[in-house]
Amino acid sequence: MMRLVLQSLRQTGDLGRILGRMAERGDVILLHGALGAGKTTLARSIASGLDVPPECYVTSPSFSLMLEYPGRMPLYHIDCYRLRGEDDVEESGLMDYIVADGLTVVEWPDRLGGLVPAEHLDIRMDQAGEQARKVIVTPHGRRWLERMDALKAACGAASILVEN
Ligand SMILES: Nc1ncnc2c1ncn2[C@@H]1O[C@H](COP(=O)(O)OP(=O)(O)OP(=O)(O)O)[C@@H](O)[C@H]1O
Ligand SMILES: [Mg+2]
């Protein structure tokens, strides 16, 4: 587990680009946090780190459930906010994109219940000021565990405050 403090919108951008550059095919990133915490904002910079062209502006997929963007691998940006639970998720057809041939980023992943894949990176964002955000990053499974040192180093190099 790693605790970060993002002091500005720009630092959220830095974190997202780091994650996008580190992403490997089949990765899953789950974004937890309240309304307005910054999940979609982080997803937008993850897209940038994945080389999704700037003209493909990443917006909230809350009504479409899933939006796909072309990068060095596909980005599947999912928002489960409007789903009530596992049954809804199964009916929605989203499971085809939860573990896929690119990077999957999910907002409101608590709706997935027992459908959460074993290998994923959990990111919890909490508002701590107008632009300040507290972030807890937790790897689940070998894929992300192996990259935690590199992720920590990249955050430090980008002057993101890494606690403990
Ligand atoms: N450090 C920061 N990181 C992320 N967003 C920030 C930051 N500082 C300010 N903001 C602002 O906070 C808002 C976050 O909105 P965003 O849509 O990303 O939240 P969200 O977590 O996706 O919400 P929702 O649950 O409604 O989808 C944006 O207006 C953004 O500009
Ligand atoms: Mg959002």
C-alpha cells in the first residue's frame, strides 16, 4: 500500500500519466472515491500516459457505462455509478471489458461486488482541500505488486508527496 498527497490538479495529471505509461495489456485500475473526488480527471491523464490522442477528450462514461479510446493499447473507461450491483453488471455486458486486451479503468467499482478481478490496482481518492487529494494505492495480485517500487520511484521523481 502507498499513500500519496496530490497538492494540485497538475499533480493528479502527473500521477495519471505515470500510471498510463506503466500500464500493460490486461491491466485493471479501480478508482474509488466520492462524487467529485477526481476519478474522471485522473482517468483523463491515464489516457494521456497511454498515448490516447488529445483530440479524444476523455469524458465521464456515466450514461454510456463504457467509453473506448485508442492509445498504445485500447483504454476502456467504465463508470458503474448507475448500476446497483453484480446482477446489473452482468446484464450490462460490461464484463467483456473488465479484463480485456488493453487497460480497463473503472469508476464506482464497489458495484462490481464479487466480480472484481483478482489482479487489479485499487486507487482511493479523497478530497483534502480545493485541489488537494489524499490517495491510497493498493496493489492486488502479482502484476501490480511487481510494479509498486517503480510506481513509488516515479511519483517521487515527479515531486508527488509519498507518505510513510
Ligand atoms: N487535484 C485534483 N485532482 C482531481 N480533480 C481535481 C483536483 N483539484 C480540483 N479538481 C476538480 O475536481 C473535480 C473532479 O471531478 P471529476 O469528474 O474528476 O470527479 P469524479 O470523482 O469522477 O466524480 P463522479 O463520481 O461524479 O464521477 C473537477 O472539476 C476537477 O477539476
Ligand atoms: Mg467521474
